[in-house]
Amino acid sequence: QVQLVESGGGLVQPGGSLRLSCVTSGLTFSFYDMSWYRQAPGKERELVASITRLGGSTNYADSVKGRFTTSRDNAKNTIYLQMISLKPEDTAVYYCNARHWLGTGDYWGQGTLVTVSS
């Protein structure tokens, strides 16, 4: 059974930092491109950051470039999202996504809530 479990969310003041983690199990992690999405109240889910299966390439939404960094540890079956200079508009539920590089599997975590507020 494939599981993706996010953690690290919470309440942070504007300008603060958080690091999210997503631990996976039940899949061959190095076969999966990984992504972070977020969904704010009343808005559609949007792609925040992605990293290829071997970590050679990353992409970011324009709104987070220079502030967010994603990385992965294939030995720990885990990806990370380091977030700095957080803004109130970063408030959302953040989801981890795993997509097989051949397109044969697509899995989601349950999400972790990030609230940026003073």
C-alpha cells in the first residue's frame, strides 16, 4: 500500500520559515517524480514545486521562486520543502504528490496546513 505522509506544517509569522517533509512508503521512490502542491481556502490546488526522480531538475511556481527550495533524499524515501520569507498568501494546505516517471502511478498525501499570520 502506497502512503505519502506530510509533516512540518504549522503557524508561523510573516517572514518566518518552515520545512515540510513528505515520507513515502510502498513505492520505489527513485521511480517517481515528486511535487508539492497547495490549496488555499476557496482556491484551486496549484503546483508549488517539483523535483525529478533522481533530483537532477527542479521547478517552482513564480510566486515562490527564491523563497522555497525542494529537495529529496532517495535513501530515506523523503522529499522536503524549505520555505523562507513566508507571506500570508502562502497560507494553504500543502500536499505531496508522487508520479511515476512512466505515468503508471499517481499518489497524494493527506496534506499539512501552513498558516502564515501575525
